[in-house]
Amino acid sequence: MALFSRTFRSGLLVGLVAAFAVAAAAVAYDRYDTQTLKRTLRRGAVQCGVNAGLPGFSNKDASGNWSGFDVDICRAVAAAIFDDPTKVNFVPLDTNQRFKELQNRTVDILSRNSTWSMSREVDYELTFAAVSYYDGEGFMLRRSRNVDSALELGGTRICVQSDTTTQLNLADYFRANNMTYDEMKFGNVGDLLKAYESGQCDVLTTDTSQLYAYRLTLAKPDDHVILADIISKEPLAPVVRQRDDQWMLIVKWAVYAMLNAEELGVSSKNIDAALKSKKPDVMRLVGTEGSYGEALGLTNDWAARVIRHVGNYSEVYERNVGVSSKLGIPRGLNQLWNAGGIQYAPPIR
């Protein structure tokens, strides 16, 4: 009987250890699942987290159709995977939700004007795949104030969204320049814009790209000016979960494919001619040489699909936010490295 009891207890202990191991593995899988591509293929669509409504970057029209720079990043990923840029489910997320919902696997990609920073990668265990847009914090104010420089803003009331890098940059800038200001912080964009337009504050600060978008929503956009001063580095990038290298590479190289295409002169208008090119760099890009797509778990024409359906980087930029769009933002730092900017993609080789 004693022997049976010891054997029973030993077996029970082994069973409990095994059960805890299985439970721990399940938690680890849930947190660090590395099967995003397989889930996406089974689902038949990419889950893309976007801004609920930021003209030029992610905006939904009255018919429910999404458009914008960030939207096109997700469409490029869908094109690479499915050869169909429409196979995307867009999930609007606010500032406070965005990283948590990506962690929780509500979305596969967060393409939502989010600044790449060390703390966000470390604290949320996320990876920013590639810089899609180089931005920086700026200031908008009424043209009638006749202000030309941010250094003239001392003593003013400034509207800022709370719990953002914008708020921290603002404090750093004014402290570094020995200036004072009255901070008026708001938890959401709607309240922020209402406060600025009603005159509760003199200045509105956020990323410059957003200032161009917000100005369009004001009753009299031309009455407001965006200063040339940029007070921070805000590299915007699509975000994915850590520990899924295959998915991270797909998102990263979808962005890089568009940049390389622009540099090589390949666009949605001439992609058919590019498929017949004998230039080595172009052949590797469009998949007529090498097996770079297969290395990603895709077909070798993955980049050609992106370019055909979504376009190269210049096409995406200009139709959504460029000087010919409603926002009218000059390329600036987002020019290619060989055209005066800092946009640069590693080669496909």
C-alpha cells in the first residue's frame, strides 16, 4: 500500500509538471505566435490597424472605402500575398488602443502614423518594420498672428494630445530654449481640434503630416499656417509583433520594394515593360531572376504584384499626401537618398 501511494504521488507530480508545461507553452504561443502569414492565408485577408480618420493617411469615405498613405502600406502587403490589394480588413484604432490591439492579435499590422521609438519596441514587444515616412513635430497657428518661427511662441497657449511623444517633445523644446508656455492637453483628437478652432489655445502641435491633415478639417484652412520649424525626429513605420520574423520581413520588404521600384524607375504604368527588362536590378525586383519571393514564403513576383496594384513609393506619396494632393506636403526628407532626401532601401539581391 505504501509503495502504491508513493507511486501514485510520483505519477501525480509528473502529471502536474506536464500540465504546467503545456499551460506555459500555450501562454507562450498565444503571446509569441509566429504563424501570422498562415493565419492570414486561412483568413483570406490582412487585418490592418489604422487611424480612424486622418486625411491623406487613412480615411474612410461615405461609401465605406478606405484610402491614404498608411492604407496603401497594408494594400501593398495584401498585394504581395494574394495578388489582390483589396484583401484587407481595416480596423480603426485610437491612440491608446493601437499597440495593445496589435499585441492582442486583433490586427496583423499597425499602419497608423506611429513613431518608431525604443521604448515602444521594448515595452510592448513590437517591431517597427521599416520607416515609411520621415516626419517631425511642428506647429500650426492662425496666420493673423504673423509668427514666422517657433522661437516666437514663448508665453503662448498650446494644444497638445496627452500621453504622446508630442507632449514630451514640446516640453523638451521649450525647456531647451528657456521659454514658457501654457499646456492645454486633450485625450482625443476631436477635443484637441475643437479647442484650437474655438480659440482656447493659440497654437496646435503634433506631427507635421497630421497638421496638414487637420488643417483641411478647419472651417477656413487658409487662415492657418504651419511653421517651417521641425522640433523632433518622428520616423513613422508599420508595426508588427516580435518573434515572427517571416511576417516582419514581408511587411518590411513590401515597403522596400516600393522604394527600390521608384529608384529603378519602375511604376504601375510600366510594370509590364519591366517584366521584360534585362537589367539585373530590375529583374531581381520583379522576380524574373532569383527566388527572393520564395525566401519570404511568397511567389517570386511578389514585388511586381505590389507595384502593379499599389505603385512605387512616389506614386503612393504623391496621390495621398504630395504637392498635387489636397494636403500638398513637399517630399522633403522623404525624397530618395539620391534626390536630396534620406529615403533609402536595401537592395534586393
